[in-house]
Amino acid sequence: MQYFDIAPHVERAAKYDFISETSPGVWKICRKNDRTEFLAHDVTAKLTVDPFQTGVATETDLQFLLQDEFTNLWDTLERILNHENLVSIVDAFFVQKSDAGGRPRLAYYIVWDFCNAGNLGNLLVPDTNRHYYTRKVKDPWGPPPTDEELIEAGNSPPPHWVDGHPAPLIPIVPESHLPESLCWHVLLSLLRGLAWLHDGTFGIERSPDPESRAYIVIPDQNWEPILHRNITPMNIFFQHPVRDEWYGECKLGNYSSAFISNHFPDGQNNPRRPHHRGKALAPPLGKSFQPLEELARLDDKYGYTMPLQEDQPYTIISEWRALAEVLLRMMDKKLKTYDSLKPDLDYILERVDYTDALKNIVILMATYNPDVQSEENPFRFVNQDCLTSELLLLVHNQWRAWKESEHPEAKRLVTKDTGHIQQSIEIIERENQKGRSAKIVQENLEKQDKLFEEQGIEQDPWDFLNHDL
């Protein structure tokens, strides 16, 4: 991000071909060596006051904040937004450009992942050809309404009439909306991204014990939690599959509401939770800043209250509940939204056809309270400081059990790892084939030499000009 020497940036820009401008200031580009597509966002106006100064550009406050004489927050930002399940920064460069007949100016581009398969919200568009009964009842916290209550509450459309009398409502039959394999894929992908944002856990690793088949997570103990605060279907993006896998990469994007929270040491005043690092707190949704003292006071008042109150601080558990809502909407097409995760969660899950393992994970994310203890199990997770990493490990093990089960969908599922294994097998097979071909050629040459020796034929060097065709 230096404005003095353009040559290094021109060299970096030369790695890409600019294809088309998808929207003002946003270009689809591709890397020349492998033709992978990305999005290049023109952020010149945010970083320089006068882009027409080609030698030294006047910096904006944002540019000065990102990189001044003593600090370089830009490098830190690039390291943070660099994960396979986050829409990541790929590169950054600036070049000189000019419009037709215009003055040359500096254009600074940030290169992002291109999620070319759309977002999850595209898959959750309601079916306009079908009508569903809505739960317009006085007490949303009570038991499921009866048929009479549904009719009295004015559900739309009204029930069909037969011979002048209302026909009974159709019994609930468990059904599924999106495939269970896709639900697992989104769940695991987002938890990997959130574990990185919350705990600095980059992924799941094999245990160092060679005799163990277990998996482990390694959080960064010096990490400052980052709360995304905007986990919605519209911010969950997909890329097209590369090989034969069913689903491409799933990535969490849109960091406009992200908040670096640091740690509030509530373990000193809350003996129920003897944390070592404390609790990540952020302002409620819709607020960009709130004093830490005020957040601590409100957190002491509300804790992990559900439903979420208007002034209740946002925490890591809030992220879990937002992810649970996304999963519920993937599982039940009748749900348009499920704000605050009301206690009729069991009623909703009874009418969808998914495995108990997946349903139980949704219930855990929607209802988990780190403060609740019992004599048998003081804490649900051993490591209370890195809850999302612990949840990721739990979900990964549950997914492996599902993948190895007799579930028809699990038996047919082709994952990215399966594709990588197949690719490795194909590479090995091609190398072996090359080796076999070279061996055959060598054997034929040896046979030819032996034949010439037996017949006493002298082998002269090949002369193309004197050779009769």
C-alpha cells in the first residue's frame, strides 16, 4: 500500500486478467496461471484524496489507520481474513489507469474470493404456489395451537370447506426442505469460519498420537475474539464444485457489522464461570459502539437470556443461536424467520425429516447456556474459553459418524476430501502409467540392440538427408 513505487504493484497486477465490470468499481478478474476467478474492488476513493497524483497520493484517515510509519494493520487484516470458509482477501495492488481521453490516475484494488454459486438466501425463497398455515396465536410461548385455535386466529388461507363445513387440517407429516448433506456442509463450514474468528482455530487436525484416530483443535490463546454479528442466509456464499464433489466451498462474508471484542474478565465477579480469559462482549445488533462498562453492566443483568432483549449485549452464544436459526430455515421450508428461537423448537423439529444427530446439534446451539451447571457435569464443554472450537470438534465427530452410517444420502455423498483422494489416485496412476510406458520403450530398445548385435548389423548414425523415404 505504498504510493511511491508503482513497479511492484504493476507486477502483482500483471498476474491477473481483467474480464468484465460486474458493477461500478467491481471487476471480475482471473489469475493467469490457473484461470481462477476473483473479484477486484476499486477502493481508491476510500484510501486517497487525490488519485490523480501519480507520485505521492494524499492519504485518507482510513489509509493512515491501516498503515502508517509505525504500524501495519493491513497485514494483520490480510492474515485474519484468510480462511477457506470466509470470503477472504486474496491480493491487493494499485495501477495507473485512465478513461478515454482522461488524465491517468491511481486505482487501488482489493482482490476477494469470488463466490460464483450465489448465496444460501437464493435457496430459501418461499414457494409462492403453496400456502402454509401461520401460527397467529396469543401465546407464542405456549404449546402448539389446536386446529380450532389456528382457525380462530385467522390463518391464511382459510381451511377448505366441504358441504358447508370446514375440513380438518392435514396432519403434520415429517418432511425435509434442503438435503441433510447440505445442512451438514453449511454447518461445518460456518463453524470452521467462526472458530477462526472466535478462537483463532484454523481447522481440525489429527491427534499427534500415531495410535489415535481422534481429532483435535488448537486455539490461539492470545487471540482476540471477532464477532461477526450478521449471520444470515444472504451472507452465506457458495462456490461451484471443482471436481465431482456435491458442494463447492461455503464461505461466510459481509464484515460490515464485525466487532473485535477483546475479553471482559467476568470470571472475577462471576464464580459460576471460572474463565481464564473472560467473555467476549459486543454491542447489540444495530449499534456500532458501546462503552465496555455499560456492556458489562447489561451482561450482568441479562446473561444469556432468551429471547434476545433490545439492549442485551451480543456474545459468542448469540452467534450460535443465529447459526441455529439458519439451520432451522434450511430444514423447514415453512419458516420465513425464527427470531429469538422461541421454546416451541421441539415442535418445529418434529415435523422435519432429518437425523436425530443434526436435530440435537441445532437444539444445543439454540439453547446452550454456559452458566448452567449440574453436579454430574459442571460444564458442557471442558474448555470454556474456546466454546466455538469445542463445538466444532463435537459437530465434526457427529458428522463423521453420520458419513459412515447407513443413511442413503451419506453413503452416496462425495465431498471435497473424497475428490482430493480421487485426484491423488489419478495422479499416482498417471505417474505409474508413465513409468510403465518408459519401461516398455526401454525394453523394446534393448531388444532392438540385441537383434542388431545377433545379425551383425552395424548401426550408423541416422542421416535424415541421405535416408530413403
